[in-house]
Amino acid sequence: MIPGVPAAPSGVRTKIMLNRRPISAGLERPEPSELQWLCRSVLDGAFADFRGAAIDAAFYPYIGLTHTIRRTGRGWRVRLSDHCRHAPRPVLEAIIQILGCKVLRRRPRQEALRLYDRFRRDPAVEQAVRARRLQKGRKNLGGDGGRHHPLGDIYRELNGAYFNDQVEVARIGWGLRRSRRRLGHYDPVHHTITLSPVLDAAGVPRIAVRYIVYHEMLHAVFESGPPGRRRRHHTAEFRRAEEAFPHYEDAKKFLGEYCRKLR
Ligand SMILES: [Zn+2]
């Protein structure tokens, strides 16, 4: 200590240090644990419902700027698009708030919506999202696939209409094998949905493709529990959810006949 210069009280100094760390330079590269910490503090601070619940938060390589929150056995699972890895801390806080509001069916604060919207429209962010879409799209196209039915659009539309945008899939695309037996497949390890390219034909109505995508999205919902447990794929609950799909009967009927003709 320099004589004559009053020292800052140590408590204040410590506090400044603690506050500074996560804010520093807009959280340049938040580690998962840092995101975890941020989620915890935003959710705990804003919503009583989250207090004391386990929160598992991480960035996730979604194709678009997608963020999700979902109940797990013991708490909540939060996944933020890894396009936000470099987002300033207030933006991350806004996203977490919006997710919390969404799951509790509350209206998010205008400030949070405004902040997030500005981030979303940032040309650099838009460019990164576009680039990833293109790259994933190219990887997905097997042969002449993707001519008639844009799976990404169908997936996004279904996610909004029936799943409250809560389905988490890292990739959806046409497969390479023209399988007639297996029209769709959800891979729970890689979180991917693949459709057989036999369905990407002019003669296949959109409802049939939507039905298969819907079915695979249900698998994504029902098979998202803790890994390693053996589970039945088409439980009674799954079937009930499946039958709720509009045009369920028509789609099944068409696909049955279509596949018979292909054989
Ligand atoms: Zn199935």
C-alpha cells in the first residue's frame, strides 16, 4: 500500500473483479460452464419457476439461429445456437429470457426482444447463418434429391405449427439410398433426420412428405431422454401424437400404395 493513498476497501474491489470477468469484452468465447452460469443467473433472477432446478446449458450447432429450452427429468435443458458463441452478454441474456418466457407462456420484455432482434439482423450474423444453410444443404443432397420437396422449409414449418419450435435437429436432408422400406429415419446420436429420396418426386404430394417429417420429429421429441435406456419406438403415446397430424390417414394411405407400386 502506498502511504497517503487511501486503499479501496477490499470488498468493493473483489466485487468489481467478480462482475468484470463475465462481462469482459462481451464474453469473447463463453465456455459451456460460463453459459451455464449465465443461464442460471438469468432464469433464477427472472422466474420463480426455475429456482433450484438443474439447468444444463450449452451451445449447439443448429442450422439456423435456433434456441431451445426443454424440460428434462430433473430440470431444464437449454441449447443456444452456436451462432451466438460470440454474441455480447446482453444478447445472450435476452435470448435466455425469451426462452424462459416462452416456456412459461409469458410475454418477454420489449428490451430483450429488441436486443435480440438487432443481433439477428446483424449482417455478419445473417451471413454466418446463410453460409451454414448452404453448406448443410449441399451435404444433404444425394443424387438429384431436393428437387420437389424442400425438407428444411417443411421441417421449420412443422416445428412452428406443431412443436412450438422446440424440436432440436442438427440436420435434415435427403439420404443417398433410395430405400422403399425405410422412408424416414431419426438418428438420436447425431440428431439428424434423413428421408429416402424415393419421396422427392413430383408424384408425391406434400402432405406425404410432411407426414414423414412429422413422424421423425416425434421421434426426436420422444427419444430425447437420458441415453442408454432401451426404449420402444412407437409407444401408444407416440401413436396418439402421430394420429393428431392432419391428413394422417390420407398420407398413410398414399404412402402404402406408392411403396407397393415401387416394389
Ligand atoms: Zn418411427
